[in-house]
Amino acid sequence: MVKHIVLYTLKEGVDKDAAVALIASKLEPLVGRIPGLFHMEVRRCYAGMDYALYSEFENAEAVKNYRAHPLHQEAKSHFHHMLQTRVSADFEV
């Protein structure tokens, strides 16, 4: 299993609570629709970055396939323009 963690900041002027709710509504339903994606959570951070994405994948290949998957790309189109910075880490357990 691969755990995939991403921390984001949003652009200045973006309503952070509304943005995180939108992002969660677009990404979390992808579980069960993209092969190898077992779990996903999007949550507002209370310190440091604006929000965190935590997900679990079958393996590293599933993470790679998720990034390019049309459903993921379509979901990102709803909020990608709001993102300022991104830091990620993947690790196997």
C-alpha cells in the first residue's frame, strides 16, 4: 500500500472553507471509481498550510495512474486555478 499526502496553500482572496468543501466534494467521490484508490480525505488545516489531502493506493503504479486518470483531471479542473503551492510525499507501508 502507498500513502499519498499532499499539503496545499490557496491563492490570496480564496474563501478557504468554501474551497476545501468544493475540493473534497470533487475528489473524495473518486474512491471506488479509479482503480487502486482505496481511501481519500480532504481536510482544512488549522496551522501552516490551508488544506491536506490524504489518500491510500494499492501501489505506486496506482498513484501514477490516478494522476493521469480522466476522472481526476476533470475533478481538478474545478479547483486547480485556486491553488498557490503544493508539497507532497508518498510512502509504502
